[in-house]
Amino acid sequence: MNDPQQIITQQKKSVYFSHVDNPVCTGTGYKAPNLHTWGPGIRDVYALHYIVNGKGYYEINDVTYTLHKGESFIIFPHMEVYYYPDQEEPWEYVWVEFKGAAALHLLSMTRLAPHAPTLPVSPEDLEPLYNVSGSNGNKPFERERSNAKLHVLLTYYMEYFPGERAVHKTDYVISAQEYIESYYWNPDLSVHHVVDFVNINRSYLFRLFKDTTGMSISGYLTAFRVQRACDLLKTTLLSVKTVAYSVGYEDPLYFSKVFKKVTSYNPTEYKSRHTAVINGKEHNSRIP
């Protein structure tokens, strides 16, 4: 018997990267327009700064960068830096410190790098997004909320200052898969909707999807629908008609035909070959 779950899992192994946790916010703050300087020194965290007003200087790798309102700079861990305000027009800035593998992952999708630690004026005022900390940050929900807000802030840098890694060709495939897995239940879902969502050339997406997963988009949609149908038949007491409708098939007879083609069983046979006790009744779940 063909196993749609195995088909889907096998195709995903070569496409999905493992998800990382949120970056961890370790501090945030605001510097008033005074003559405070920092360094030379190193930090053991990332420290992202956004210039609210004024002018200042950032020295790293024997290069001095001049920064103005709306521009950003970052301190990378374990790199010697020195930054200081302009004497005539001292800068005012906000900053956020963070650490973790997720931080490096997100930063890698921006133009920020040790050899390129500054960014030009943002198309949007980013100052409000730097308010990522809670009242004191000691409570678990406050820490998680701060980390989530930091993640949102970094996504704006990904959007406005994307790096070469920001859009990899497999990301298009992942987007198509995620769209299918979110809307497979809609009987009107078509390949056309998937192409519109991913927003790239139709032929290119077809070729990319096939090369990456070994399946066509329509084939993936069918396999995923049947996989979900198998799950429902094994773990619930829903009728075949209800299962069919739940996975995007309005015609139970057509659903049965598709299901048998993929699994070698019609839905009723598949259901009867699985036994488990659900709400005190025997039900499916023996066969994978």
C-alpha cells in the first residue's frame, strides 16, 4: 500500500530547514543626545542600533563609518569596536542587544555582516519597533514577548535590507507547500491559487517544485489531502463523507476514487483495517 504520509515526509526532508527558536533579547535602551562614547572594546552579544537624530561615528576593522538619522549599525560579538557622537551634532539612538543561533540565522538574511555593519536610511521609522522589552523582563511571558518583538524587528531589516540569502529558490517551494497545507480543505483550491500566492513565473515554479520534491504541485496537493484523510479515518469517528469534505472533496465518490488510487484501499476499507478505542468505540489506527 502506498503511504501518503511517507510520500509527504520524504519530499519535505530535502526542502525544509529545521526551524530555530526566537532570538533571545538581552537588553534594550535609549541614548540621549550627549557626548557619551563607548570603547574601544568588544561585546559578547549582538547590539543593533538605530539613529533617531543627530550624527555619530562607528569604528570597526580600521574603518570609520559616519552615521545619520534613520541609519543603523550593528556590533557583532567578539569584534573590537569604538563608537562616539559628533561634537557639534551628537547623535540620539535606540538599541537592542540579543544572542542565539536564531539571531545569526535572521541576520544572515539581511545585508548586515562583519564586513558591512551599517545600513542606510530605512524607508520606515524603525524607532517604535525597538521598544521590545516588558516592564522589567523578569517574568516568563515578558521574556517571551520581548523575544517575539525582537523577531518582528529583525524581519523589518530582512524586508528593507535583504541579503543574498533572503530569498533562496527552495523558499519558493516551501511557500507553495505551506500554502497548500493551509488551504487544502478548500475544494476551490487550485494550482493557479498556489502560483498567485508564491508570485513567480508559473513555468519556473512548476520546474522548481518538481526538481526539489519530485512531485508536481497538483500531485503534492492530492497526496497531502489523502494524508490528512488517512489521519482522520484513523483517529476520529467521522464518516467518509465528512472526511472527504474536510480535506477538500465535495463529491464523496470522487474522493473514494482518488483515495484508492493513492492508498490501494477505498476509504471504508482503510477505516475498517484500523482498530483503536475512541470514546469507548472501536476505531481505526493499526495500519500506518
